[in-house]
Amino acid sequence: MKKLQLSLGVVSNPRTWPILNGTIEPEGIDLVATVFREPHFGMETLPNMGVAGEEIYKYGPGSIAHRVSGGPGQLFARQLMYGDFDVSEMSMTRLIMSIAQGDDRWVGFPVFMSRRFFHMDILVRKDSGIKNPEDLKGKQVGVTNYQSVPAVWNRGMFQHDYGVHPKDINFWRPMEPDYAPAGFLPHPRFTPPPGIKLNDIPPGKSVLSMLKSGELQAALEAPGDAGHGPGIDAPEIRQLFPDVYGECVRYYQRTGLYPINHGAVIKREIMEKHPWAALNLFKAFQQAAELADKQRMAHVGYHLESGLIPAEADKALRKPLARHGVQFNKKVLETYLQYTYEQGVTPRQMKLEELYPASMLDT
């Protein structure tokens, strides 16, 4: 029986490599993958996919992976504007906003390609007088977008853990259209809800340049290509939390939340015509994540011995922090839906049943 061929758009990361290199294949499906760059897992690290500089890789029976230089923003732009892929990674905010606005081209697919603690991305100037989240009240704070996933998670944490409401902060965002990298048509600008102070950064300036100059006192996410955490050659800038890793651990122990960054979508027409495909894809992505966890755990002992990671990380690194599926992630998903509504990113409180098809709700 001929396999169903589906196009896939993903960002390179260890949890997808087993699918991209053909170690794990979804039953009954041939994937044609377009792989986008993730700054922390460069293309040269894609195993068994050719040498650096090649554009196309054979990685399984009848399957092809195309490599592109763009990052997650380009992936989201191509999917949101042109619907380039049958299945793709997607910003959780963009997934929720699209469905809330009546865009029915996709349905959510409960595979979570990227998740992390965003505490480490919060940057402040050393001379700002900001010692804790409460000090952000009244300050000028940069965001790449008001509705970006790190900004939503961090504002939710500020509001519920420290009593700092989004209305207490003066936000600044870049002028360029949301998710419209060079060569793409502009995407409509986000209009903030009443009471939110959201200013446009002047042409020729950026979150990072204004943070360095002192025009901004803080940023809710590492600007531009600075990466996760400081990653910035600027002695006047530091992370908000001095013990940021300890803060992440305490947050997880207190809330049980491991924040989701990117989810996934599948075209509604594919779901309706081939309802079995989503479950088979889900199983494959879950197997790939489990394999990545096993490979990571196998290296923990070596890195502990070398002294590259602290001994207290041993216990945490030897067990998976997360799995795919709706039920395992119900609390974190419902929390994020709550935050997007509270912060005016969505016009109403969204429900899981609106994001995911009935066949996926029990995963």
C-alpha cells in the first residue's frame, strides 16, 4: 500500500532528529521535511544528514529533507501566510491566536517541539535599580512582540507570583511587522488591549540598542540573536534573577509548570481526509522524544565526571521533564490559555477542545 506523503516544517532539535534521520518513521507516512535553524542546535549537528553546506538530504526510503538557513520566525511566517506545510512546528501563541480569530486552516497537534524556563531570558540594566520583579513597575521594558511566548509566560509569572500586572509596565516593541522576515508579506500588527502601554521602537533602534543606551531598563526576552540568557557582550546588562537556575528549579517545584514554547499544527483537510495520520505522527514524535531522552541520560555520567555540570543536576537530568500529549500537559496548556486571555492576547478564554481534535484529547 502506498504511503501518505506529507510535508513537514520543523526547527532542528534533538527531539526531532530521530525522525529527520530516519531512525523512527511514522507508520504509513513518508515525510518531506524542511528543517529550519535553531541557534543552539546548528545544522551541522544534524546526524546522518550529509555535510555542512548541502541543501537536500536523503534520510529514509523515498523521503527527503530540505535544509534552509531561516529560523523559527521564517517557519511560522511561511505557514501563517502561505500554508506551506501539511504538518509544522508552530508558536503556541500563534496557534492560539489563529484559532481564536477564526482561522480554521489548521488544528492543533499535541507535540511540543520546544519548551524551556524563560526566567533566564529576563535582562535588566545594572544601574536600573531593579532588584526583583516588583521593581519593574513603571519601568521601560522591551519585548520582541507583546504576544511572544516568552513575554506571555514571564508576564504571567510576574502577575501571579509577584503581583506585577502587565498594565504596570511600559512595553516597547520593534517597528517591523510581526512575523514578516525579509521577502515575506507583512502580517497585521497586534493591537494591545485597553490599559496596556505598548510603544513602537523608533526606526534604526532595537530592543538591544535601547537597553544598552539606557532608554530601556529591562527586556522580557533575550533580544534578537542573543540566544537564551544574557549572551550579550554588554557589561551593563545582567539577568534579573541572580540565581537564575535555582529560580527555575524553585518555580518548577512550586508550580509543576514546564513552559511550552512551540507546539505543532496539522492541516485541517489532512486531518479530515486521513484521521489516522495524526495519531501515527503523534506516536512517532513521542518515540523520537523518548529516544532523545535516553541518549541524553546516557551522557549524564560522562559530563558529571568531567565537571561540566553540577552534581545536583544528576537527578533532574536522568529523568524526562516532559512528554507530548494533551493529558500529561493539561495543566501547563490551561495555564497558558489563561495567561493569553488575561493579557489580552486572545479576546476570550480559549479551551483545549478548540485547539485539539477530539481524537487527540486523550493522548
